[in-house]
Amino acid sequence: MESLVKFVQDEFVTSKDFPDFAAGDTITVYYEITEGQKTRTQFFRGVVIQKRGTGASQTFTIRKMSGTVGVERIFPLNLPALQKIEINKRGKVRRARIYYFRELTGKKARIKERRR
């Protein structure tokens, strides 16, 4: 049964070429919003908290601060509304899922930039 699901996902789900990013990176996601008859492009810039899943069901979570309130958004990687992903900054973190980042405030909430 698993091989059948994998076969269908490989055949029918179109994958886009997005850059490789990981937890700790600051990225900008551009996605399309439809409001009635109109469509517009909106972006969401923040720090990647986690990437999870494999293949067609892969998702990633981004966290940004909107004023004093933290906002998190989960994007499926193969969402048809996703237009592009830009990597603004590569972060240096030791974990794949940085949930501890939610409790940090001020200077502690900074992530060091990874050297190339």
C-alpha cells in the first residue's frame, strides 16, 4: 500500500525547485492569495523552526514577530500557491527543530549567521 501511495505522489504531484534551507535560516516565502476574483502575491518572512515529512507531504514551519506577538505559519512544500522561496540569511543552529526559539526574547532570540 505504501508503494502505491508513493507511486501516485511521484507521478501526479508536481514538485517545484526551491532552494535547500534548514532550521535557523531566515527565509521569505512568496505565495498567492485569492480574494474573490482577484489574486495577489503576499510574502511571509521569518525563521524556519522545523522541516518535517518526506516527499509530497513535506512541510516547514516559519516564525516571525509581528509587533510583540509571535506568528507561526506552516507551509506544505508542494503547495500550488507557493511562488518562490528566498533565503535571506543562513542560521547556525545545532538542532533540526528549534522549538526553544519560541521562548527567547530580545538579544537571546538572535541566531548567528553561518559562514560559507
